[in-house]
Amino acid sequence: MNKSRSLPGLILAGGLSRRMGTNKALCPFGERRLLHHVIDKIAVQVSALALNTTGEWGKAFDLPLVPDTKIGHAGPLAGVLAGLQHFQKNPSGASHMLTVPSDSPFFPDDLALRLLDHLPDENTIVIAASKGQVHPVFALWPLALANDLEQWLADDDNRRIRSFLARHPTIGVSFPPVESSTSSIDPFFNINTPEELAQAQNFLKSLTQ
């Protein structure tokens, strides 16, 4: 697939992985690590790619590292803010940035193009959805939101993505399940626990059967 014209992308990998007990991004997945699968899938969909993490481990993946600018662990919105600020300083001519998390290996190969197809203007947030649920970590974020988001996060009570989204125009774009020869899975299935990792590994195997 051709890279989406001038669309930068950010992988959100700043979480603490508490329920996994180890860094999710580094978990073995198939013959490689989980983050390798995410990088391969998103890199061909964007014009530039960066990794949001504060950990030294990120240097092993040969991507620009974009640490949170908000002190402490303020959740995914802190990663979004860091990405918006990074791509404002490294402009590509795009009005938006695409985000995906590091723990969801089955998102669609046409995620960027489908979201861009529904982009009405430079100020709307476009969010992926499935089974009637939105997934805000898979989204096109207007670069122009950086200042508002920075002010929002200055209040430590403001951490919920959905509360921030309510302040801005948003559109949801629905995606179907991913099908294998034996089963199906939500395209935005995310891995938080060893049990979910095992489930994802089993589905990965079914894709090659």
C-alpha cells in the first residue's frame, strides 16, 4: 500500500503495562516482538513515523523517540500531545497525525486511508470504531489541537480521552472484524494481559493456516 500523502504517524507506547507484568511492546509475538508487527503495519500507511515512549528500550527500534512532555504518567493523551508537538516542529504539510497503540497488532491495512476518506476539514478528530465502540487511540488528530490539549492536561483531573473528545468535533469510522480461516477478531483488539497475549498469538497462527 502506498503511504498516505504527508500523513505522519505516532505509535503510543508510553503505558506502564501493569496487567502484563512486563513491557507489552517487547513481548514475543510470532517470530518477533509485538511492536515489530505494529511498526510494519503502520509504517507503510504514513509518510513519517515516531514512537512515543520515555523508555531507553525504544532506541532498539530505529524510530524517532517522542517522550511525554507531561511529567508523570498522564495516560494516552500525554502521548498524543507529545506527538502533536513533535510533528508541529517537524512539519510535513499535513493537518493531522495518525495514532495507533503498541499493543494492537491486527488493525486494518487501510486504516489511514479509510480515516482520511472521512476527514471533513482540518479541525475534526476522526476515530476508528468497531462493534459500536470507538477506539480513540486509533485516530486522526488535528495538529492544531496541541495548545488546547496542553492546557487541558495542565489540570491533573483531566485524563480521560472521551472527555477531551467532547470538546471537539469528532467522527467515528466503523471497521469490520478481521477474519481468518477458523475465527475472527476485533481489528482493534488490544493486549493487556498474558491471557490476551495468548489469544492474540492463537489468532495470528490461524491467519497462516
